[in-house]
Amino acid sequence: MNAKKIAGIGLLTAVVVVLQILGGFIKFGPFSITLTLAPIIVGAAIYGVWAGGWLGLVFSTVVIFNDSAAFLAVNPFGTIVTVFAKGICCGLAAGAVYRLISGKSVLAGVICAGVTAPVVNTGLFLIGCLIFFMPTINEWAASFGYESAGSYLILGMVGLNFIVEMAINLVLSSVIVKILSINKKIA
């Protein structure tokens, strides 16, 4: 690992922290959107799979301290497992998908990584909810007038957030990687 790579990953680490803290103020429904997937995707594309995993770990750490109080109050272990699994895995998966596809097209690689990261992040969040929080999710669904916990999970908790996250992160990560690759092919 050279100084340029360390500095780049360090800069993206700071961007992840700042975006996750600021993103906590932007809410669609009961939860804030995740703006930090774009720098995770960019880091995974530029610096590799493990950089994506590192940035996902940083993202998860900020989420635990900044945006998970409702879940921590219900099940601390389940919250920690869910938050760290979704964050780390979305970074690793984005990096792996980018590596797999970018040999043919950098843009296709970053677009596919840009789809993969929010799908993995949201998918593992939903799985964590099913495993660790269903009694609470059922109560929340009933209190908000939803007919079922499933409709509350999809429509109330992740539906609009997922669409907004996907759109923002696809645009940001694609543009940033394209700008960075103008002068240098990303390997």
C-alpha cells in the first residue's frame, strides 16, 4: 500500500463520516437516507474490495453511534450484527462486482456496483429486521396503521429511502469515478 492509496482511503473515510452524520438530518419517512454509499462505491472501485469493506465498516460505526437508538433499545446484539453486516458487506460486494465487470467497461462496473451497494445494504437490513426485530416491527406497523409488518417494512421503512438512495448513489458514484478516470484508467 503506497502513500497515495492511504491518503485516498483516508480522505474517503472522512467523507463517509461527514456524509453519514449530515445525512442523519435528511429524512424520508422515519429513517434517514444513506448518502455514504457513493464514497464507499468510489473507494471500492478505485482502491479495491478491501477498501470498500473498510469504508463500509466506518459507515457502520457511525450508524451505531449516530442513527440506531430505536433499534439498540430493542436488541443491542441484533442491532450491532445487522448494522455491521450490512455496511461491511455492501462495501465488499460493491468492490467485487466492480472488479468483475470493470475489465470490460469502467462505467458498467461502477453502475453495477452502484446498484449492488444499496441492494445489499437494504437487503441485509431487512433480513436483520426479520431475524432480530419482528415483534417490535409488528408493534410499529400497527401503531402506524399498516395492515402487516411486511408492508410496513417495505412501504414505511425502506421503500422511498431505497429508491432515493439508489438514485443518489448511482449518479454520484458514476460521475465521481468517471471524473477520476478521465486522466487515468482505474485498474
